[in-house]
Amino acid sequence: MKPIPRRAFLKGTGATLALPWLEAMMPAHAATPAAEIPQRIAMLYMPNGVRPDRWTPEGDGSRFKLSPILKSLEAHREEILICTGLQNKASFTGDGHYVKTGGWLTGTTITKTTGSDINAGGISMDQIAAAQLGKFTKLPSLELGTETTATGVDTNVNYTRLYASHISWKTPTVPLPCEINPRVAFDRLFRKPSANGQKTQADEKSVLDLVSEDAKKLQSKLGAADRQKLEQYLESIREVERRIEQEANSLGAGENLAPEVLKEMDALDKRISKLMGKASREEELNSMPRFDFSEHSRLMLDIMVLAFWSDSTRVSTFMFGNDVTNRNFSFIEGVNGGHHSISHHQNNGGQLDQYEAINRWHVEQYAYMLGRMKNIKEGDGTLLDHSMVAFGSPIRDGNAHAPQNVPIVVAGKAGGNLRTGRHMVFDDGTPLCSLWMTMLDAAGVKASSLGDANTGLRGV
């Protein structure tokens, strides 16, 4: 049997489903299947920094003990690289937050403005990767988030709040907004848009139902191992569809309302549109004390995993929240209040404990994503083995707005190009952009410099 093309699809009326990597895609007697598997880059942004005395692991190299905040990564310690001592020098100037977030992936200093004439000063590392890797995939990159684009002016520092919502910059003046609606993100990956932009009968059906005939034909030609992989892949898509529908049903019933989702959910969804009309003020919704937005975050992370697995894109970013977000985290036991307010802890013991609990929650979501990727077999390894998933914040301590020694973890071996299972302690002042250059190089992306770095990190 001739090898299946790597860019093969399952097709049906209204849907196009890219295939995961299968053994049947390899030429007969191929010696190095891993060489054919693409490498992916994911950048996960956490706002408002961390409790610094509970972040850094004890020890370095491979003999390290995870810190209290990072404890949920224990099951993945052999797949992670924790970096201590990195900084973005270009963010030392300006206000407490916006300069750090706007330049997190560019390594440059943003232009101070209160208008829409925003300028990051450079192209973000994810978009450098997308420009070179995007030619192989349906989408050059995928930008996801959970909060609507911030607007207005922060009069405390005289910066436009637009900088709060963007970490991806296609050009210095063109940021890429985050998609926060899981249904829209899912359909963008797997459904064909209709010619006139209107909903069709196919939009009401499961993507898997639309491609079922093509899937049956393919399965009849596959070996046992590939059939199992394909079934796992299709079931994962079915699971995400179910959860999206459950979220929509919850919204329609008035349960588990994410205030930001209410703003952005698909206007064609009648139930959600009706509910949006009931929301009189965003401030009222933001004050809801017990909303747990974990499922919304995990849905977006699962969509990112599906995008990588299907090779729909090889580059993606995710913002857990906007810069300076005061999202209410009272759904976590022991926490009572908004994220940004709690991050300004003034060294108060009670607030520090709440701050740490919020940090732990973020790391737990990261660990969830890594677990999903480790469970997906790909070639002689896993999806995580052929990826790099960075997680961190552009500031160290939310109270001090410290841009030195920023918290950052990278998971995944990039097909053997990264040495993980270590805590690396670098000299103070080592550029964060050197890590970004290391990741680009590991993915086969060429870049002569980025921000204040012109080489990658040694020993990584």
C-alpha cells in the first residue's frame, strides 16, 4: 500500500478533518519515523506574576525538588525544564504591567500611548515561527484566551489597555487577538465555512458525523495500531464537541456563566444571544463570587492539543487572562477576591497564601495539558515529546512588578532537541529571549536574533 500523504484529510459536507500522524504515512522500511514528525510550539501566558518565595525549586540540574507552587508537575518532572535567572531587559522601563506583557515574546519595549497607535517594537517569537512553519498547516498559528480584549486607558500609568490583551505580534503594529469562544475556535479548525457565511444544516451536526463515510473507508485500509490511533483521535474530537455543547447548555440554563464568554459567544447561538441580553453590566457579572472557569480554560487547552495532534497548526498561544486582570478566583478554597488585587499582597501573610493558591491553580491547568499530550502516542514517542510548551509570566512578583528572574517552565523534548528533567539556574541578567531562540532553533526555525539575544541558552 502506498503511504498516506502527511497532509491527508477526512472530508465531508461542511467539514475537513486533518489526520494525526499514522504509521501508514511512513514509506516502507523507513528507518527514522521521528524525523517525519513535526515539532510544535505553545506559549502559555499567566498574568500578574507569582509568589516568589514559593516558586523556585530546591537544587539544580536533575537533582531538584519541585516548589509548592510547581508540585502538580511532579508526574511530568522528566519532561520539564525549569529556568531560573532569565529576564527581559527591554521591559525594565515603563509601568508595572503593560511593558512586560506587550514585550514578553518580542523582547522589545512597547510604545507608550493612550490611543490605538500601539507598537510592540518587534515581532513576537511565535509569529517568527508561524511565518516559517505555517506554510505546512491549515492555520499558521492559533491564538486562544479566556477574556475579551481590554479597552480604555489605565489612567494610573497612562497606557492604553489594549496592550493587556496581546502577546502575539504579527508585525510591531499588528497584534493578533485571542479567540475566547471554544465553539468558534473548534469550528475554525475542523469545519468548512459556508460560501455566504450563514449557518447550514451541517453546522448543527457533529464534525465526526460529517466525515464518517470517509473515516470508514480509511479505517478499512489501516493496520491495527493505526486504527486504534485514529479511533483515539476521533473520540478526543467527540469529547471536545460534547463539552462545548455542555458549556452552551449551561449558559442557556444560566449556570457557570463566564462573564467574558457572554461578551463573545457566537451571536448566531440563540440561547447565548438571549442570555447576553440579560447581562446589564460587565461589572455585575465580574462580581459573581463562585464562578469556576476551569472548564473554559481546559476546553481551550484541549482545542490547542487537537490543533497540534491534527497538524492544523504548529504554533499556538494561550492567555489564561489579560494583563492586570482582576478575575474573581473565589471558586478556589481559601481565596476571596480578584487576581490583580490579591497579587498586590503587601507581604500580608493571608494575601500571600491566596496568591499562591491562584498560582497553583494555573500550574494545575498546565499540568492537565501536559498529561493530555503525554497520553497521545505519536511515532516512537508522544505528542509532548514532539512539542515545546512554555508556561510563565513576564513579571516575577505581582506586588513589586519585578521583571528580573521571571517564572518560566518549558515542557516537551522537541523531538529530542531539548534536554528536559532539569532545573537550570542561569547567571542573573541572562536574556529570556535566549530561551525563545533555543525553542525556535529546536523547531527548525531560523532567527539571527530576538530582542537582546543573538544566541540560544547553553546546555539546553
